[in-house]
Amino acid sequence: MSTYPLPRVRLTAAAAVTTALALALTACGGDGSEDGSGSGKAKSAGDGKVAVTDATGAKVDVPAKPAKVVALSELDLDSALALGVKPIGLTAGRGQKGAPEYLAGRAGDIPVVGAVTGPDIEKVLRAKPDVILAGQLADQKVLQQLKAIAPTVVTIGKDKDWKKALDLTGRALGKQNEAKSFLAGYDAKVADLKKKLGTRAGATVSVARYSAKGTAVMQQGVFISDVLKDIGFKRPGVQNDRGQGHSTPISDEDIKQIDGDWLFIGTLAAKGKDADLFAELKTKPAYRDLGAVGSGHATEVDGSKWTSLGGGLAAVSVLEDIQKAMAAK
């Protein structure tokens, strides 16, 4: 789980947060812990509030029907939008200035209140949220500051399971039924895709990302690998193993490790430095010699959707991408 550095905050904001922490942490933060494993079970806490157990096992009292939600990770934003809730603040996605590219149409006008490295406490404070969805934030100092502003729910567990995160978010936002319905719909879409793929449902599928740092493959324990596992795809080489981080760098000399029956590869942004570099990669002999490339089975994808934290909307969109690329015409 990532640990974000404590963000810099101007003195006025820091003082306001400190005061709020001293006066209202118990009432707003609900940072007591339970023996639970972050199942997200919700029960009435009285006074129009609901008690939710977050991904760390902490008990958080949240409004039964929160109206102002801040989403501090790409997955939180995806989950909220999937449940019909438009946040009042978001943190910029990896490689983005705002929402991840695949969510831009739904979230383009939501104010940015932080970055991947952590939230801007002053901006979160000014947003006056009812609930803060804190993603996988682990910095205790930052969490204490957030809890002083509003009930704060860590939604992403160590396994980074987007389905568990969506279920927990549904409980935190009073949208449990919507979360169950969404997940049931996703399962139905997976089953339908398998039928349309036919024998290709057993293919070996590789997923890679390209950036200024070079090529990286997506191993086990991340969003896209969970989606591919749902479909039943095999994975090549090291992509069957759990990685040390979110993605695993591959040198140009070892680029054959991204090969498979089918290859899905992209950058975090369709425009800019990474996209330009990717265009150069596609001209290199080593890349063009890959079996998937030679057979016309290499598909360029939106990396902000495929190779980031993901979420329910990302998962459904990935299924659509796969159908378009692989289903027999």
C-alpha cells in the first residue's frame, strides 16, 4: 500500500485543521478500530448516521445520505460515479491534470483537490465535504487532518480489489443496492463476453504500459489482472506472478516479455510526451517483431483506464475494448 508524504499546507489552513482536529476529531472522524477486516458492514449509528467499517478495520460514522463527497483516488472517483454520485472534489489521476481520461466526460468539471502524491488539505477543507473517500491513503498525519474535516473512509484494502472497494463505497454513500446491482451487471457482461470470444476466451493476453521511463508489464494483484482473471485469460511469463509494485519495468532487450497471443498496450495520456514516445516504440524492430504485433493482435488502449487503479466503470469499459479487439467478427 502506498504511503503518501505529508502535503505542504499554508499556515492558515494548517491552523484551521489543527483546531478542527482538537474540537471535532471524535465526532467527525470516528477513528476507532474494530476486529473486522474492512468488510464495510454498515449499521445505524443514530442521528441520521451510519457506522461503516473501512478497509483498515476502522469504524467510521458517516451521514446516511451524504450530499458532498470528496474522492481522493482514481478508484474512489470511478466508484462514486458508477453509483450515481458526482463528487465535489477529486485528486488528479496518474499522468493527468484532472480526472483520468476515461472519466473526463463524467467528471471534467469537478474541482481538483490533490494529486497522486496526496491531497491538498486546504482545498479539501474549503470544499466542506460530508464524507471523504480516502482511497489507499496510509499517512496517519494526513488521515488525522482529513478526519478533522469530515468522516474519512479508507476504501482500498491491501489487495486493491476494486469490487470490495465499490461495495464499501456503496455502504459509505448509502448506495448499497446500487453497488450490488452494478456488480451483478458486471458479472453478466463478463459471461456475455466469454460467449462472444468463444475459443479466444482461453488466449494468452499481455498488458503493458509505455512511458518516458520505458515499458512496464502489469503483474498480478492489480486491477487489470483481476479483470482478465474474471474472463479466464492466461497471462505470459512474469505476468502470472505478483509484482513488487503497481507495474514491473521491462528493458528494451527484454521486450519479448510483453508478447502474447494478444497484446494491449498504451500510455496514461493520449497526447503529450508519453504518447509521442510510444509512437517511436512502435517503429522499433524489437517491438514490430513481437508475435502479437505481427499477427495484428496488438491493440493500443487508454492506460489511465487499463493500467491504473481502475474501478467499476473502468472494468466495464475494458470488457468493451476486449470485445472490440478480440471477438470474432
